[in-house]
Amino acid sequence: MSSSSGELDERDLRILELLARNARMPYSEIARRLGVSDVAVMKRVRRLEQLGVIKGYTVVVEPERMGYRLVSLTGIDVEPEHLFPTLERLRAFEGVRYIAVTSGDHSIMTVIWARDSAEMAEVHERISRLPGVRRVCPAVILDVVKGFLVSMPTD
């Protein structure tokens, strides 16, 4: 059994791997694959949730099937004193699906969905007009080779 200190053992990691592939996998199936009881799996999952390792369960969607033909990873350079107000303003943008504060080339990285190039350009233009925004650096995704880009936003 994993320790109560928050350390994860091999079984915890395997449970996370299985749930990452299919969050709807029944505990009984996870238990069968791990060679443990479904009650043991339930306890481990509950503990992983309480520790904040599992933050939630979501649906991963295909943006194009929802009418969004373009997805961009967009870096945004912001004057430091405008960082937090800019983050709050970006949260209200309908097409902005993901926002992260970064230490890399840009202060903020976003994932933006748009129905067409005109809508994408309009979102980028609106972002560029926000107070304190110095530069908007979009990169339109041509193909996702591994993983998924982002799930549906929850707020």
C-alpha cells in the first residue's frame, strides 16, 4: 500500500496510467489488471483524489468536430505589472481554452480555438489590444502527433 505521506508507489502510478487512458474504466477492471481487489483500488483512487494527485475527471474532445477548425498555441508577452489583470481578462475570452503563466519565452501561454482564420485573427487582435500586452505570438497547430491538446474548460 502507498504511504500516507503522499508518496506514490508503482500501483498508484499504474492506476493513474489506466485512468489517464480511460477515466471511465471500472474499478473492477483496474483491480483485475493489477491483481488486487476493487476495494483496494477504490481506496487508492480516493486517496489520490484527497492528495490532489487526481484533480478531476474530464472529457477530451476533438475541436474540429465541434466546429473549431483552427487551434493555436499562443504566447503572450505582458508587462509585469499587467500580468494578473491580463490573466483575468483572458479568462473571459470565449475561444481561449487554456491559460498558463510561464517562465519561458512568453509570460503567458494559451490554447485558442477558432472556427476559421478570421475568428482566430480577431481573437489575437483583441488580445494584442489589452493593456500591457507587448506581443502576441501565435502558432497554429497543424497536427497533434502525441497526446491531446486540451480538454473542455470547466469555467
